[in-house]
Amino acid sequence: MNGPLERIPAYVREFERYVPSRPDAALMRQYGVSRLVRLNNNENALGPPPSAREAVAAFDPARAAVYPSGDAYDLRHALAARFGKSPEQFLVGNGSCEVIASVIRALCAPGDAIVTADRTFAVYEWVARFSGIASRLVPLKNLALDPAAMHAAVTEGVRVVFVCNPNNPTGSWWNRAVLESFLRALDGRAMVVLDEAYREFVDDPDFPDGMEIMESHDNVLVFRTFSKMYGLAGFRVGYLCGSLEATDIIRRTQIAYSVNVLGQVAATAALADDAGHIAATRRMVADAKAFLGRECDALGLEYVCGQGNFAMVRTPVSDTLLYRRFMRQGIMVRTMTGFRFPNWIRVSLAPEAAMQAFATALRSALDAK
Amino acid sequence: MPEETRLVVEIPPDMAFAHCLAGVAKTLAERLGMGPRENLRFQLTVEEFCMYLAGVARDGRPMRIELTGKRHLLHAAFGFEASELALGGLNITACPKPGQSGESPKDIGLLLAGKAADRFFLEHQGGDRFRIVAEVDRVYPALSPVRPPESSRPPYRLLAEHDPARLTQAAALASGAYPAWQCPGSFRTPEKFADLVADGQVDCLAAVDASGRMAGLVTWSPCSDRAIYFSGPFVFAADTPRADIARLLLDGMLMALARTPYVIMLSFRGTDDLTPGYFEPLGNLRVSAEAGGEQAVVFRHLREDAGLAVWCSPRIETFLRQSYERLEMFRDLLPVEEPPVRTRTESLLGATLDRQRDLAELQPFLDGRDMAANLAAHVDAIRGKGIGRILFYMDLSRPWEAALAEDLTHAGFVPKLVLPYAGQADKVVWQHERAS
């Protein structure tokens, strides 16, 4: 008899926890390699912008003894100034994963549901499941979110629709017309989260800006992060922006003080001078896309390279086998079976040396079959 | 018929309760519509296990009995505490031992319980706590052959099929098209296969053509908390692009399992229709001792392998190191004490025999000083029944199981392959090599 553990809800008991990869040093020991090229998490290989680097370097270690701003006050004001909104419209979290959890906690009750795609960022589905909220997973159509099917899935009890735009891992995206049409048809029947974690990588003028869209649709929440373009993944800073009323409600379900002081300082500084960094990163990503495309064409491999700093490659052997062969060569990629893309890998787009190492490892791994 | 009926009771270790529990077992079997023979066997199983365990369970500690009726079987679980547990009478090789003058032979009740059930399992839950599970299967009519579809036409799509008639048809089609060793045993009685799906014991996906005709099937079920056994893909129509249907089925299965707790998929029954590149070889087993044919055992991960620690006997250290190196899986090998310290007199092996597939599968439940002799006796008994293939499964999460390597080697078993995550940790599959 386990006493209280016997009364754990089934949706918690049956949930499979996420197992993160081991630290780099442990992985290098495990696979017997002396270097590890991380191409698995879509981090920005260029690191943070110079302004953020300087802020981190100038950080006084003595400040570690003092609690951070409990609601990321300075960062919210910097975001408000940047986007022309009220600081109260922003909620900063320990990465956007915390903000996803806050949204679901605030807006959903047992018996409610969320709608999202079947092959998209997994955390929406995970948080819903371990919170006892149903996930209605809508199949992708031609590797893109299907607006008609997602709209049809919003029936009684659906509280939140998660739209990853651009979609991770396919890089597909809804343009302004598609998004507007979807929101008009939905007519405010559910909150719509536009997860724009990769939006800073997109330079297509037809890409919708969630910060504008939400001005005409008060059921829209926009998620963004400092983990991707801004190269601050190690500090875990993400945020949402919504109407004053929606943000106030969601803020009630989020634990204060969850974002560390150094992360707040670095993110605030990153916003101050990011144009050069964004331009350099976009150039690096464009070069890497071109390189990867040439390599895949030469090897006869199917690939999907949409918006964002990542691409998917279809492999002639199991993705999990390829992962192990890559690791033996010090290259870390993301297997896609868990994203419901069996026998695909996702590769972060990085500077030439890293892409060259990836290409060499790919040829070697495929030759080994 | 109810979906599942479950009765749970705690009783003191007192034989007086055995008879009334047999009455409960009878009512449960009746309510589930079991035949008279299954009903009697279930009553006997429950009564005899209760009687025997009441005699060995620790005084003052209750026994927890769970009786569960599903479509396809009756299931009895007995949780109890015992400090001196001798269950040798459950071995398939057991014979009645003479009692003292005028008494019934020793262990006769245990012997009856073991024979009445179709199978049993023993879980050692730590310390003096044990759980015995015994099952009695519903009897189903044998397979009636069905004609395979002469043609089918695209587009093909997947269905999470639950209609009993169509599931029965699919199992019969697979049985007609593939050798017995590639088909789950339930395909020989296709109505059982439909019940297994309805009971949630087996999952499956069917492929249907443009007119809804059955074109293919793949099935799977858990073999541990971390691993799935799958069978197939089975493709029915000869004139179709078999590879397309097979790939549709495999992709569907992988997507269905993608965000589940399972780490790995394993198959002893992969068909020739497996899509190249989707699975990796674990090794080969002999299909038939006489013919000398080999059966490939395959696997694939569903996510990155985070590594494990496993117990290892020096006798198989080289085999394990080479296996893990070839599979590129990381395992910490923990040495077991040899020779093992054995406090129990009688060992207990679980045995599943399948004559139609010429297969006997053994797994150890209790260690004992008679283990070497018990293994030899099992081999003799199984050979005596005309079964040529004998496999032994060793779970490397338990040091005492890992330490059986020497006894297995002496009994003529050879380690053939590692099944990652197939038990609480990895399992080693040993195959008996017939003496020339």
C-alpha cells in the first residue's frame, strides 16, 4: 500500500515525464568524443547579441544574493516600449514553457480541451495532458497547420487553440490572410495562442505580426522567447503579450519570482540593440539552409526547410539509429519519431563549420548502413 | 457482457475462506459467459491457491485477492507475505511428493492450481511480499480460412479498427498469408484476437483500400513498462504495392506510439514486408531445430536511449559488451556475486508451451539450490513433448537472475541476443542448443 500515492490522478500517473539529454560532458564521455556540436535544440550558434553579452559580463555577483524582480518589471517596461503596449500586457516566464502552463492553468478546467496540431511543439500537448485537459490534435495538411480542420475542432469545451507560427518542426507558416480568416471564423469562441518563438527569423513581409493582430482580436495571446534568436536559452526567458484583461487573469496562475535576475538583465539588454544581431543571424541561417539543401540534394535525401533556424531531413534508416551514429561523431541532432515524424531528423542551422561537420557525419552515418 | 468485472477482497490466511472464494470465482465466470470447463478450472485455481497460500502466508498478515473477468480470460491475483516460500510444486515438471502415512501427497494443492490455470506469474515485491497471478483463458473456435482479396485499389488509409467482425477477418487473412511463427497466437482463434483488442490488451491499425476492404494489419502490445512487442506488418492483397501499405501501417504505428511512455519496439515476428531501414537487427534465433532456419529479431527506439545499469555475470560479460557495442547502447555492467548465495531449496520456472509454433519459453520466478537440476528437468520435459525451440528470458535488473548464467550454460543454453527494456531492465534471450 502506498497511501496517498494510490490517489494520484490517472492523468498524472500515466504521463511520461520528459527526459532531457545528459550534460555535454557526460555525453562526450558516453560516446567517446572530444567535442559536441549541438544541432538538436535550435539554439542560436552566434550566441546572444553584444549588448546582452556586455550586460552579463558586467553583472555584479553580489546581486545573486538578492531576489530578482518578482514580475520582471524592467523587462516588461522594455518590451512595452519596444512594441508600443502597456507593461501590464506582458507576462514574463521561465521560458515560454512556463507561460504555456500558466495559460492552460488559467483558462482550462477539468473537462475542457485545447486544440493544436498533431505534429507541432510538444509542450502544449504535454502540459494539457498532465493537467487533466484533453488535447484535440489536428493532423497537418501538406506539412502545415490546417486552418479549416483546426477551426472544425473548436467545439464546445475547447478553451485554447495553439498555433505555432512558424511551426516547429516543419517551418510552415500562416500568412496574414490565412490567420485573419481563421480568427474571423473562430469569432472569439476560444483563446488563440500565436506561438512566435521563431518569428524573428522570418523576413517575409506577408508573415503576420502577432503584436499587430492582437490589437484587432482580443482573444489572441502572443508568445515569444529569448531562447532562439536572442541566444539566451540558458537563462530561460520567454513571455506572452495579450489584452490587459487576459494577461491579468493569466498572471494569477503564474508563480512570481520565477525568472532569475541575470536572465532579466540579459534579456532587457538584448532588446536594446538587436538589429545587427538579427541581421547576422538571418544571414547565417540563410547560408546554412543553402548548404544543407545542396548536401541533401547530392545525397538524394528529402528535406523540409521552412522558416526558422532548423530543417528536417528524411533518413533512409531509423532516426534513432542515425542519432547514435551521429553521437559517435560528436554531432547532436533531434530525432523526430517523438514529433510523429518517424525517420526524420531535425537539424539546427548553424555556421559553416558546424554544418560541414554535420554533412561529414551524415555521409559517414549513411555509409555505415 | 460487462467490459471488465473486478472483485477485490482481503482475507486472513485461513483456509476456511477458500471455498467461498471459489463460489465468487464461479459467479464471475458465469457472469462473463465462460464455458463450464473454464469455469471449473477457474474455481479450482482460486480455491487451491487460496488453500495453499493460507498455509504458507505469514500469520496476522492479510492476503489480498483480486478476481478479474475480461472478455478473453479470467484472472486471479493473490498478494501475500511469506518468509519461507517453496513453490516448486508449480513447476511444469512437478510430481506429487508422498506425504507421511495416511496424508495427501505434499504440494498436491499447488500442483492442481498450477495445472488448472493456463499460465501463472510470480512477482517478488520485495522483502517477504509476493504476488501470484493465475489466468484461465476463454476457449474460442478455431480459425476458419477466409479468401484473401483478389485486388484492392488505392488510396489506402489507416483505421484504428475496433469492429469485431473486421478484426476477426483481418486475423484470419493474416493467418492465411503468413507462417505461424510470424503471427500472434491469437490469430489461430481470430475471435480471441478481436476480444484482446476490445479488452485493451492489444492495439492494432488496419489499412483499408478505397472501398473499405481490408488491405493490411499491424498489431502491438506492451511487454514491459518501457517496451512494445509488435507483429506484422501483414499485407493481404497480392497485386497491390505491398511496400506502400506496409509503410503506411508502420508509420501509423510509430505515430501512435510516439508520445507514449514506451522507449523501444521489439519484434520476434517481423514479416518480410517490414520497410527496409525502419528497424535494426538484434540478432537471430533458430526457428526450427530440425530445419535450421533463422528468425531475425528486430527493434527500434522511439526516442534517444538514456542508458541503463544492468547486472552481469562474468560468464556473459563479453557477450553483453559486444552486444551493447554493436547496438551502440550504453550500459553500466554491474558484476554479480558468483557463485550465487541460494537460501531457498526449490526454484520455480514459468513455462509457456506452444506446440504449433514449436516453441517453449521459460522465465525464472524463484531461485533455489535445485536450479541446475530444475533447468535440466524442464529441458527434458519440453523435449519429451516434442518441442524443439526452447528460449529462456533473463531480466538483467535482478542480480540473482543475471547469476543464472552458469547454470544455463551447463544446461545447454546459449545467450543469443539482448532485448533492451523488455523487462524491468534489458533481458537476455538464451536458446537451448540440442546436444548433437
